[in-house]
Amino acid sequence: MMSLSMLFILVACVPANDSMGQHGGGDHTTGGQARDLSLLDETDVRSGEIAFTIFLGNDIFTDYGISHEKRMHLIVVRDDLRHFSHVHPEMDDKGAWRVAYTAPAGGAYWAYADFVEGNGAVHTIRFEQTHPGIIGDKGLVKETAVREKNADGLTVSLVTGKDEHGASFRYEVNNAQGKGVQLEPYLGALGHSVLINPGGGYIHTHPDVSSDELMFSVPGDLQSDFYRAFTQFQVAGNVHTVSFDWAP
């Protein structure tokens, strides 16, 4: 049985239009001093895209580095943690980031612009949007006892434990015959995870590429007693997303 274990690296809870955080694991490092950046949300939610610009003071910021094969990662999650998207905007010739996006349901959403500067300094800037559409089921439902789910025909099991750093996580991914699958690199890693708590606190995770076992840990100084972990991995060219609830 092949297993996928993830390192959960804490990124500080980010209020709207604030930039802070720390990433680690894989090739995502903090190589320089972070500057004070701000975000201008230019989205027209009726347009079918999200648009925003990053500023350094009064100037449009363009000194981006590459993090996991992209200059910009955008995480969009409804505030009851029911809907999740991980997309990659492209910067236009005016320095604005744009990506096609239609919310899967109406309601209030948190969007996290996740990127690094050219010097390697890491930023996560959260902004909030309200999208039109049918809201559907609403409200946070915690399922912390669930430890196995189906993801597009694959069975994904979450195993938690403790180590010297805090809590540990391991994902076991099997096909319909109960056999371990061959995980493929996706955006430069075997998997990507984002944990979000009910207040919008954000943890971004990557596997440690130096370990064949992909064994990782969560630091002990977490900011919440509940997180929903959204994990993505690739098998046979297809990217799968699965979520689990966790109460540290």
C-alpha cells in the first residue's frame, strides 16, 4: 500500500488585505525579507473571473518569484468551508492578475493570494468576496470522526498521530481493488494541502521532497481547535481533491 503523507506548515492567520506568513517544505522557502504589500480587488463577480492587483506602496508590484511552478496561487473557499478551488491567475500587461472563475454556489468567499517575491519572501493576502448564485446547503458541519473518503473512485484514508514536532498526518490512497496507486508530481510536488479554520486562518502545506516516505508534522502552536484540510494529488494525469476535518 503506497501512502502519501503531508507536512503541514503554519501560515499565520491573515486578515483581509494583510500580508504575512511562513511556508516551508519542498522547494518553497523564505529566502528574503518580505516587503509590505497590499492588494486591490478589481473583481466584477458577474464577469466570470477574479481580478486583483498587488501594490508596493503606490506602485504596482511585479517582482514575483516562482513557487511550485507558478508565480501566483489563488485559493478560494466559501466561508462555511463547503466549497474549495485552487486556481492560477495570469498577470496581464498592466500588472493585474486575472483568472476565470465562477463560484460553485452563491455566498461569501475568502480568497487567498499566495505567492513569493523574487527574493523568496513569502506572502499570503486574504480578501473577501460575495458571489451570486444559489446558496444551497449552508453552514459549517464538522466531521472530525471521518477518516476515509472516496475521491473520484479512489479511497483516501487519513491517519493522524503525534511526533516530536506536534501532530503528524499520513494519507493512504488506494484504487477500487484496494491497491496503492502511483502518485505523480503535481506542481512540483506529490501533493498540496491547505487547512482553513472557521475564522479564516490559513495553513499551506507541501510534501518534503527529500524524503521517500513523505513523513511530515504540524507545529504545536496552532491558532484554532478545528481545521478543514483540502488536499490535492495527481494519479494517471488526473488531479484529485479530498477534504478532511481535524480537531488538534
